[in-house]
Amino acid sequence: MKSAKLGSTPGINHIELADSQEPVYSEYGEIRVRIISNSLNYHDLNVASGVLPSSPGRLLMSDGAGVVEEVGEGVVNRPVLVPCIF
């Protein structure tokens, strides 16, 4: 699985593309989503540029769409839309 993450130095030239491990299972109260499409938006640009504070290694992706593949225990309903609020 590929991911875009924040490098150790702020700046869009320091975004790192990396291979990430596939999650094996969903934990309590979590779902696993196979991402079909995503984008980096203005929030991600601010994080990558250092305007918004963050830690090195943070995954950059505020916008994404996908399919629920696995549901962990404690999840009552399978969501159709998962909102992200920062």
C-alpha cells in the first residue's frame, strides 16, 4: 500500500512516498476502508508546508473515497460517509 507522508523537514518538496503495511484487522470500534480515490487538499498543503503544526511521518490525506472492507467489533452500523473534522 502506498502512502504520502510528512517528511522530517516541512515543505511540499519533502513529502515522502512510502510503502505502508496493510492493516491485518480492524480493532474495536474501527473500520477498514480500501481507498479508491484520494486527493491532497489545502489542509494537507498547510500541514506539509509547516503552517499547521504536525509530527514527521503524518499521513497526508484529508479527502478520500473508498469501500468498507472490514468492520471491527463494537461498530453498530456500517457508515456510508465518514466525516473528517480537523
